[in-house]
Amino acid sequence: MKLTTDRFFAPEHQQPQDWHKLVDFLEKKGIEFDSDILPKQFVGGFGNLNFLIEVDGEPQVLRRPPLGPLPPGANDMAREFRVTSRLWQKFSLAPKALLLCEDAEVLGAPFLIMQYRPGAVIHMDLPEKFHDRTSQLSRMVIEVLCKFQAVDPIEVGLDDLGKPEGFLDRAVQGWMKRYTVAAKDVYSDHNPPASADEIMRWLNKQTVPDAGFTLLHNDFKLNNIVLDVDDLVRPIALLDWDMCTRGDPLFDFATLLSYWVEPDDPPALNKVGQMPTSTSPGWMSRQEITEYYGKISGRDLSDIHFYRVLTAFKHCIIFMQIYARFCRGTTTDPRIAELGPALDSLFEFTHDVMKFRYF
């Protein structure tokens, strides 16, 4: 994927939607959907489907889950609507949600319509002219995370979102449960890697206390940040709020570490990677951004190894769940087909992080 500003699938490759039912639904709400302007499906990401549509004469984004069975707690449009209908008041990078439809009869699944903020999204390739900005981009990502984590949930009416107490233990148990569910499809004809079982046994033995509670994005990374097309170090939006909750802020930071691939990492990490931190020069290392996050946030990072292993395991399971959709036949996306051969290597790398305390 390259730097994109309004990058869409060709019409024949879009996931079809019943736009006529959407017209009828919105008309009953007193909202005009311009069906003369063909909706365009955004390229990027493996999860929720996002379409640029015209509503009441303005471009907006329609967002809905992917096809097929969904992992527990993921792709939650009602949660995303609740968060993004409020968070924008204190965190300007959160686009404002405008409408939620929970009636699956309209488009086959719940969906929301939200504010569209045009800009640039960086995936795995960074144009050479921006290579001298990578150090600034590194710091910008950390600063956006710290700014978000500084939001008081009470001030945006999200102080009852999720159950922060016991968050880490539930995260461990929850991601292991997701592994078990996805493994039924992914490893139906061969054995799963032994490293996965060893990682789960290790995680079960850990007793790390929560490092406080903040709002959590739960999938924080560079390609969820929309940037000014003329100034790539100026963020204009943070997207993908369907898993937002309250919990341990180090979980969000360690999730970012899992996507922050370095040149010496196994090739499989680049195959599933969604940040160009190993393909263009000048990015801060995982060690350097950890030190910068500690400096900006003021948080104690003495237990960061546990978070690193947990979120690296989460990283494996996310792509395992995505590949399971391909195994079930609910997607034919060739990008997803390529994830299968990478999974064993991802588990082996996570095992090395666990055993050798790699950053």
C-alpha cells in the first residue's frame, strides 16, 4: 500500500451493498442520500468496510463490519458510535459520528455514518520526498497517543465505558479464547505452532498489576491516523474506534510497538506490517519510541516486557482471525490469502520476544 489520499477499490471489486435500502432508511430519517453519486469503497485495512457517500450534499463515511461471523467484541458499530458521538468534544482528532443504524435488515449488519476528513494515510510505502520527516513522524505518533490518553473519560461521558478493573487478566483470557476460535478454521488440516501454546502458558503465569486506567483505542497505529496532505507530520484525524474502551494505557502503547517493524525483524512481520518503519530510513527504533513515550507520558515502564508479549500475541491473533475469514470463504481478498504462510513466523517471533526480552 502506498501513501493514499482518497484511494478506492474499482467498482467491480467493491463489496456490494443494497444502496436502495439505504435510501429508504435515510429518507425515513429526513436525510437525503444522493444515489446518483456512486459510493466508493476505501482501500486499506482488512476489517471494517468503509464507503465514501454523499449525504445531504456533503461527503460522509459509511462504516460497517466485514461479512461473515465476527470475533467477540470486534467490529462493534454501536460502541464506535457512542465513542465518536462524544469524544470529538475534547479530542479534536476523533471524527464526529452522525448516525447509527442497528437494524441489520438495511445493509446486512449494523452501520454508522460519520464525518469525512480527507487527507493522507501512510501504509507500507513512504514516498522518498518524505524520508527526511520520519523522525518527526515517529514523535508525532507518540504525541497523538499521549494526547488521547490524557482525555478525562468523565468529561466526554464515557466514564462507564467498559470495565477497567481486571483489564489485563481479561485481555490475556480474551485473546487466548480468540485464538481457540480462529484455530478451528486456520489449523483444520495441520497442527498449530507449538510456540503458540508456550506463549499462552507464559501469559497465564504472569501477575502484572494494571498501570492505571485511561481511554483505550485498542488498535493504535500509524495507518489509523489521517495526515495533512501538505504536511505529513500534522495529524487531522484518528480513525477506527470500534474497540475503544477503558483500561491500561500501556496496552495501547505496546500494541503500537507490535506494528513498529524494524529492518532486522522476520520477513513475515513486513508481510502483515502496516507501518513503513522498516522500509524507509530514519524512523525511531522500538527502544527509542519506548523511551520517548515514557518521557512524554511519565508512566512507569518497568513491566513493559509483559505488555510487549501480550500485544505481540494479540498481533498474531488479529491476523489469524482475518485469515480465518479466508479459510471460511467469506472473503477472497488475495492480500488476506497471503497471511496464512506468515502466521507460524509471527508466533515464532512473539516466542522470541517472550524468551529473549526483545523490544
